Amino acid sequence: MIEDPGAAQIFREPVDEDKAPGCDFSGPGPFRVKAYVHEDRQVTAEIEQGLEEIQRLLGSDFEIETRGVKDEDWEDSWKKYYHTFRVGQRLLIKPSWEKYEPELTDVVIEIDPGMAFGTGIHASTRFCLIFIEQYIKGGEKVIDAGCGSGILSLAAAKLGAGEVLAMDLDGLAVRIARQNIALNGLDEQIKAVAGDIFQDLKQQRADVIMANLTADVILPWLPVAVPILNSSGLLFASGIQDRRWPEAKEALEKAGLFIEQVILDSDWVGVAARRL
């Protein structure tokens, strides 16, 4: 989280490191970059090395402040920034703690992401939600690879997918996804499991695979993902930085996928690709 007191706003999407040298840090300070790191991870040396590089590029002084924060404090503190919002034409993302009167045509996804990725705010998640609304027609078998909070699985099921398998390596994410599945009454349609998408999906079949991950994960995973897809099946790939798009496009096409749609926003790329 980057706090800019001059702009009086908080940026929650990652900043492209290639553009960092061009950022304007001439306004009133101090600027604060906050990160929450598990106490078991030793990251001080890495952070100090990164700050030395930033100081070389920007000519600014930096200092590190650390303090302990309980998980539940972190989990609740950001909720005041997260409100009901729309994605696409029909999807309405509603935090579980907020009251909101939907319109008759709204497809409401009620969610408490906790400490799992997937609020719907980040561009990469929105891309996948838009693809889900456009391409899910009803009855599809869907795999949500790296499900996080389960938001994409919820959207697919709410829009008519017949069966959804949500998988994540993080046990905490799986627990939160299951809670959100129950919150939306979708236990019969969605199964959330812990697993490694490189190893534990090889025997599956799907009409649609949703992969809101990163290029570093998606590209080496294509030899696993594409054979899982049924004929004319779709892969929704997101979390790809725009500078990686030429490489990703080539890899998708080499894997036997036809690129049907590309969305770009905030230096991120989302793609809907169909198995030939």
C-alpha cells in the first residue's frame, strides 16, 4: 500500500518497477510504502537492498519502520476502503458486512476475502469477471486455478456454470473460499480444495479454466492447462503485466490457443483464449 499525503489517496495496485524512476516524489512527504509480512519471513536484508537501488534512482532518503500486527487487526483494518461495486453489465460485488439493495437484474456476489487475494478491485480480477459474464452460458465445467477468495468461482456458478473446481496452494485461501461458497449458498456447485495446479489437475477436464495468476506461473503451466481443456474450451488468463504480453501471446499461441479477446488496464493484461 502506497500512501501519498500530497495526493490524499491510497494506491492498492502494484506499481510497475520499470516506471518507478519516472514517478514524481517532489511533493510533500513523507511517502509511506506499507507491506504486511508474516513474522516467519526474514525480508529486512532484501528490503534494504531494494531501498539502496531506489535511492540511487530517485536520490531520496529512506528509513524502515517495523511493528507487530495481529492477523485479525490487519484483516479488519482495510474494510473501511472496500464497498459494493459493479463489474461488467450484471455482476455486483458486495462485501458481506455492507448493506445494499441490488436491482432486479443484478447477479450479487457476497464476499469476505479476509486475507486471501480476490476482492475484485484489482484489474486482473476484474478482467476475469468480465470474461466470465461474457462467456459462461450455462452448464460448463470450470476450473479456478489459484482461487484465492473464490470470487471467480462464485461468479461462474452464479452465472450458470454446472460444476466448479476451485484450487489453491494456500490452505488459508481454501478455507476463506469455502466460507464464501457457503455464504452464497453454492456448496452444491463449487468444490474448493488445496492442491498444486501443476500436479493435481492433470486428470481433470474442463470447458473453462480461470487463471488469475502471473505470467511467471501461467506460461510454464500451459503444457498442463491446455490438455485439460475440452475441444473449443476457454482459458481466461490474467495477472500478466503489459511488458510481458508479447512473450505471453507467443506462448499461448504456441500452446495451441486462439486469442479471442484481450483487455488492457493499469499496466495489466487479461486474455480469453480458446483451444483450437
